[in-house]
Amino acid sequence: MIITIDGPAGSGKSTAAKKLAEALDITHLDTGATYRALTLAALRAGIDLEDESALIDMVGRIDIKMGYTDGNLRVTLDGEDVSREIRAADVSDNSHYVACSVGVRDVLVAMQRRMGAELVGESGGFVAEGRDQGSVVFPDADVKFYLDASCEVRARRRCDEMPDADYEQVLRAIRTRDERDSTRPVAPLIKPDGAVVIDTTDMNIEEVTAELLSHVRSAK
């Protein structure tokens, strides 16, 4: 079974995808990690992130792999474990350059589909989450979800994860990212055709997971 979960930052899709995959005994595919790994590689190499040809050249030369150890995602870049490094603030702040490149996305989408095919063979399925999973990467997924929540709640969730963060700054950043993701010319954030839309504003993660499970089981 292939399940996709799309939605904006802070909607709860990452945690929900992990918990749903655990409940179904399949794998969680964090496709955003591929964009983060390339961004990290470009920053380390001092590449101009607005130079699309340089990014395309780099993505063709690096080796990105994902796996799980004791249930935790492990991302390697040219053999180095960069699971922690790809979550750094400078990577998060600059990954949109990679995401907006048509040529880069073509390579990474193909990579994500290969990873998905391997996971189907290994565990019988996966839960992929991101911003274009049901619309672009896996348009024929068995079940598609789109999670959303108010900007204010999403900002509060981010602040709960980062106790030292300033709420107003996080809220502005989320609104900026929403605008950027939904208006980018390539693979914008949209509600995929046939997706089940769930507003998580007033839901905790257990309630969200239960809702997802209910829809998946009814689709089997």
C-alpha cells in the first residue's frame, strides 16, 4: 500500500506519517530529507543556491541514501550520516532554492520513486509525506491525505518544538513559506485530487492518527 500525506509546515504531517506507518507496519518515507541533504551539500561546497545549473550538476554527483535504525531515520550523504545536520536552521532556511529548481526536482522525484519501489518490495508499502507527494511523486497512491491547520496553531506547534523561538517570528516565517510553497512554478503545494482533507487545528496527534487509520482501513 502506498499512502501520501501532504500539507503545509506545522500541520502535523511528519509525526502523523511516522505514527501511521508504525500502526500499519510499513515504512515512513521522508522525501523532504532528499532536498535537505542536497541543500547541505551545496552549502558545504559554497555553491550559489540560485545557480540552478550548479545545483543540477551537484545532485548528479552526490549519493543520498535513507534508512532506519531502531525506528529513527538515518540519512547519509556520500556515506556520511547527516541525519542531524540536515535539520540545522541554515539548511531549513535555504532548502526552498532546491525545491524551486525544475531540473533538481526531476532528479530528486526520480530518486524518491526508486526509494518507494524498494520499500514496496521490502515491507509491502510506505507512507510518504511532503508537499507534492500525492500530486506529483506518487499520483497513483492508494490513499492520499492533505493535512492543514490554522497558521497560528502551526506556529505554536513549532514554538513548542523550539522553546527559545519567538512566536511572532515563527508565525511570519510560516506565512511566508505558505505563500512561497503554494505559488512556486514547479510542483506547488496543492490539495491532490482525491485526497482526504483533515483540519488538525483542534486535534492532537493521537486523534489525527486515528482519523488517518480509519480512512486507510476503509480503503482496503
